[in-house]
Amino acid sequence: SSGWNQPISQLLRDRRLNIIDCNNHVKSAALLFGSMCAPDALNRQFNPTGDNPSTVCDLCQGTNGNTFCTNQDPYAGNIGALMCLFNQGDIAFVRHTAIIELQIRDPTFPIDQFQLLCTNGQRLPWQQFQQCNW
């Protein structure tokens, strides 16, 4: 969750993300990002009023009710978020170690296609995470 909490909190602090519903950042993120895969975003814990938009699961890949948009979804977790980004997404919030973990898992994966989006809007190669992080 740190891969989600830190950037969302930073976007809120910088007033680049509007608060839609108190204590429900999922709705705010859905308004800003549109279609995404935010596993468990429809789960009661993260959807206390039961009205999070379905767009939070539009890009998820689970094939049945047991895995779709849950922490078991193929796009769940740091590696899953990178796979979503690679296959169809525009942005992923992950730990700084996620790309290295992906490279260890699949040494042939084209990790050089990933870039970091810095808080100032600049893009840097993923290896420069110490200079560009949230």
C-alpha cells in the first residue's frame, strides 16, 4: 500500500488531486486517472460507502469473481502494476525495487522502457529513483 499511499498523499498535499469524499482517496484517484486497476478498491475496507466507481477495476485482468480486482488479480502488487503499465496502463505506483524484482523474475523483460515520473513532472530513467521519487 505504500506504493499507493505516498503518491496519493503527495498529490493531495500539492492540491493536484481533489478530495471527492472524505477518507476515500480511491474516488479522487478515479476522477484524476480514469480507468485503472486498483486491486481491492471495491472491497468494503476501501469502499466504505459502496459507491467507488467501477473504473477503478477497468484494467484488471482477473478472470473470475474470486480474483478480479482483488489482491489475487494478475495486476495486483508491484510486479502486477508494472505488467499493467507495460500492457495497457499509463502510470503505476510501485516501490523503487519493483523493476529490479521484475528483472530477476524475467531477465528478458524490456525494463529499459520504464521511466519515472517525478513530482515536478520531469521524466527520468528508472535507475534514477534516488533523484526522482515521491
